[in-house]
Amino acid sequence: MATGTTAKAADNAAGDAAPETSQSAANTPSNTATLRTPAKPAANAVNGATGSANANTTNASPTTNSANSKQNAAAAANPKVAPTPAPAPAPVQTPQATATNTIVKTTDAKGNASTDPTKTETNNPVQVSGQEVADKFTTGGSKRIDPMGDDTIGIISNSNSNSNGLVSPEITGDTVQLTNPKNEKYVEDGAVVANDAVDFKTDFNLNATVNVNWDPSMGWLGGDGMAVSFQPLDLNTAILKAKQGSYMGLVPNTKGTISYIVSSNAIGLSPATVDGKPYNRNSHWVIYQSGSNSTDAIGNVYDTKISTPQGGSTGSITYTFNVNYITDKPNDPNNNKVVTEILDSNNNIVQKYTKAVGPDQIGHNYVLGVTAASADSKAAYIVKINKYGYVPADAKLNITSNLPTNAPSVQQSGILGTPGQVIAFYKAGTQAPTTDANGKAVSVAYAVPTVPDYTLAGSQFITLTAGGVNNIELNYAKVQTVTATVTIPSNLGNQTVSKVTGVVNTIINVPVPTISGYTKDKTTVPATVNDDNTITVNTPKAKTGDAGYVTYTKIKTTDDNNQPGGSTTETTQTDTTTPPTTTPTTTDSDNDITTPTTATDSSNDTAAPTATKKSKNSQVTPSISTDSSKGTVVPEAQSATQSGSQSTTEQHAATVASSVTGQAKVTKLSNSVTAPSQSATGQKGTAQNASGQLPQTNEQSDQTKTTGFLGLIMLSLLSFFGLRRKQTGDK
């Protein structure tokens, strides 16, 4: 059974009663249409209420675009005059959906907006008889808790709505026991309703036999009566909202109702009037045709001459209803007519009724029902569905919204679907739901249009039923914007982002701040915009050891040897065009003179000093040679001739200094002197050129010889003056 036909009560087209259903709260995620079964019936359910044909009706007239609208209009204006046949009538079409914001855009083969486009408008006929009746019909009904009051309970077969142990009408093959006076828990108002609907766009026929039995044990009048009817309702409403007494188990005041009533006229209220004029009651069972007001007969009232139960009498009545609907056909006097013949137990036609079907009914869904109302005056009411042939109508769906009149319209009508479909509506930009609130799989989901300043409060669902029109009202909420500072937890402490703006009850992406010298593992984080003017980050459940939601990592640098901390290589560019012009000398505490000499680095023509040291006991003269493979100057191995001490050498390591840019730099290292060198271009010196020859070897060979010769002369002179000075001192 479908759970409901409307997400919220809304006006229907004329001929379609508004099914009483409820919708869950606006802010809940699932707004499934669910059937409401109140303990108390509507106020207009008072037994014997009378009124005009349109009394207590909350429905406006439906409008249906028919290819034969002119003919149908004429028939509606004068039901007793057949409209002029059209030479080549076109089939009636369901009106196209019209809306400012169209939601259902798929169409079936005939161009109708459809939630199931491959299955709507197929026009496949169905024939029901015998055991098939149990599969194609549903039983149910209601019972008053207080016989003198209006409190009722209802039940549908195979449903869970039976909270008071109420027994639903039994169906065996093609026969239904609508009431059972011998079972106190049995329904008082029984019903059997077709699962499928008809929409007066195709022919249909029904043949059903009703039977009433009573005896002294069943009560004083044997009940109120029965009705064979077509009502523009969904199946649940047709069963659970039926009323007792003169309503004959029909849903009261449903505009567009076509019904045929068998009545005991127990208290003179069924019928109370005929075509609006008072009816003179007699004590016989009567049969009459009626509309939305079951107490007003339309046309002749047939008197069966069978007395109603009086003084503990025993009796029964049996009549067969043969109902045929004939669609608009050329040269046929019965254009869009429901023709109903009443046959007695001998199959004699005792009464015939013809009902014109106008454009306000064609295209709208009606369910066939056979009902019985016994109330306190009990009787056994039975119906046999001999045969029922029809083309199942597609489910109908109308969409409205709660948007104010100054907002863009979101509505769509005339949508077709198939009974049982679960339709979902969700906010555009969010994930489509796959199940409704009851866990039932969604057949199709539609993104609801975005409307300025408004947003859908939550996903909504509706299960389509065959009868009536399924209505859903989309629940929009006013958009509330929040601007706030967002705090993002991280391993370096909370990071804040100011002036973040978002819509309440939405999730937004907040950019993660950048920290100089660090990388971050996220560029944005999701956050929820709250209705308390805050925006909070949606941090996952913390794990052991986590320092924060965002992790910052310090950027590391390495040198040429892939060591942290960056490059540590010190280089100095040497200007080879300006050689040293002075030779500094130093004197130690013993007045010994240390004279630096120069050796040539052939890789870049840079002079590196050589220190010569004379000690008191021995003379150690370390020399510096050129390592041609690396282009750098490195000290050669040193030795001591006697004691091996080199401490005086460390104390007197020479440093060549010059104000001229580009002179060689000498750095003191333990027992050695290092002279880094660099070419004139700023690149590290190379040992050899491309030809494998030391650079400038040929050009400088003469200079090297000359320099060496001059060095020997200078050394000799210095030694001589030193010797002379010492000898003078000795003297």
C-alpha cells in the first residue's frame, strides 16, 4: 500500500478531493508523505447531514485540455443534449506542465511531463474477474468506538493500522464480505476499492452484484445501505475516510463523485432530496444516482417495493450494476457518458441512468469502490465483482511550494507517473537521496530549482498512488547569511580566517592560511554555517597523537652534499690581473725573520704564499705545492729533522693580506695553509682545459723560471744580511 498521496494539503482541481495527509516538520531531512488516520472524523460526518452538491468542498474545478473541448463544454452546459460529433476527434491529452521553474523535464511518447516516461500513456487494457479480483482490489473500512459519538478507527487489509483489533472485510475470490453482524470486531463501514484508477480517457466497464441479508438478530432496520461509486480519491482516503449513515460508506462531499446507491432510507435522509427538491420517504429499499452529496438523488429514484426490515423481519435484496463508460465517438449518441443499468435477480433491467462526463473530469484519476454502511442497525452486505475491464490510469502529480507571491514561482502540474513510484525532491548542489525516511528505495530524484533568498529546507518524498492527484508542496526556508571568523586547528596552533561568509545550514569550503617557510597538507577545509551566526570547521574525530586538523611542515634546505642547512661552500673570486706587489715580513720574539715566498698555482695563475721558518735547533721549511687535479692549493707533507716540533710553525703561519680586490685568501688550518682559488669568471678552477693541458703552461714557463731565479738571489741576500746581523750580535 502506498503511504500517502500528498506531502501537504493543497487545493486540487475540481473533482479531486484533497487527501488528508501530513508532512513531517520542515527542517527534518525526510518529509515523507504519510497517511493520517485521526480518531475523530471530520465535522461534516454527522449522520444525516444535508447540503448542496458543492457543500463543504475545498476543491476548485480541474481544467483539462481536451481535443474535443467544444463538444465537452456543450455537453456540460446541457447534459441531456448530446454534443455535435466531431468528424475526426483527437485523443484527449493531459495538460502540459507549465511553471516558472520546471522540475520534471522528461516527457513520454505523447509529450506529457512524466516521472516514468517509458511506461506512461501506454493504454494497456486490463480484464479482472474471478481470483484476479483479490489481487486487483483492496479491502478496509472503519468502526465507531463510541456508538453514540463520532470517534472511529480504520483499517486497510494487509496494513499495520489495526491498533484496536478491528477485522477488515474478507475477500474470497471475487466476493467480498463487507460487513459481518455476527463478528463484533468487524468494520461497520466496509469497502473494497480497485488498486488502479481510471481517468475517463478510455472506455471501461464494470459488472458487480450486491446483496443484503438481515434477520431479527441483526437489528431494528438492517442498516443504511450500499454504494457503487467512482471518486477522485487515492485508495487510502477512499477507504479510511468513508463515513457511516446516509453517506453509505462514501467520502462525504467529494466533488466529481459518481455513485449509485442502494438505500433502506431508514430515517428519511437517503435520499432527502431529488434534484434539490424534497423526497417523500417510504418504507421501501430504493436505488438512486447521486453525486458529491449522497443525500441528493439525481434523476429518478427507483422503488424496489421491498420493505425495509421492521419488527424483527427476515429478508434480502439482490441487484446487479452494469456500468459502461463510452468515450467520445462519432455518430454515437452516448458521447463521454457513463451508462448504468440496474438489473434485478432475474437479470431484468429495472432502471437505467446516464451520466455525462465533462472536461472537468476527463484526465483526472478516479477509483472504483463498492461500500456498505450498517452502523447500529446491522445487516450483512456482500458484493461480487463479476468483471472489470479498464485501462489503468497513470498516476498524477502536482508540485507547489510555500514561496511567497513576490518570489519566483516553483510549481508544476499535470505530471504523469506510475503508481508506487517513490519520488524524491532535494536541494540542487547536494547529493540525491536514494531511500526515503522509511528506507524505501527512491525511484527517481529531482533537484529543486534555486530561488534567490530561499533554499529547500530538506529533502522531501512522496509515493505516487493511482487514484486522485498526488500533491506535494515544496518547503522553502528563507536564506540566512552569516559572516564570521573561522578557527582552524593545526599542529602549529589555531589558525584563523576572518570575514568568511556562508548560508545557514550549508557546508562551505574555507581556505587554509599559508605560513611562510611551511607547506600545508590541505588547501581548504569544510565548515558548517550555523544559525547562531558562527561557522565551525567539520573536523574529523581526533586520532591519538593528532596535533590538529591541518598539518604544517617546515621547508628544509640542503647543500651540494645533500646536507641540511643550505650551502656551506665559501668561495672568493680572485683578480689575476693584479698580482701581489709587496712581500710582508714578520719578526718573532727571537728576532728571527720569517720570509714568505710564493709558489704558483698553474691551474689559475694565482700565487699562494709559502712560509719559511727557522727555529733555534732546527729548520723546518714547509712548502706549498699545486694540486692540479682540483685547482686548489694544499700543503705538502711536513717533517721535523730532530725534535719533530711544529708548534712554532703554527704560531708563525703567515696570512697574506691586501687591499687589492681579488688577492688570494689564506686560511689557517691546523699545520696547514689553505688557499682557495677561483677563476676570473667566478667559477671554480679546473685542473685542465679541454685539450688536457694545464692552462697557460707554455705562456708562463719563462715567467716561472725568472721568478725562481730572482727568488734565489733575494733569499741569498736576506740570508747574508741575517748572518751578518747575528755575527754582529755575537760580538
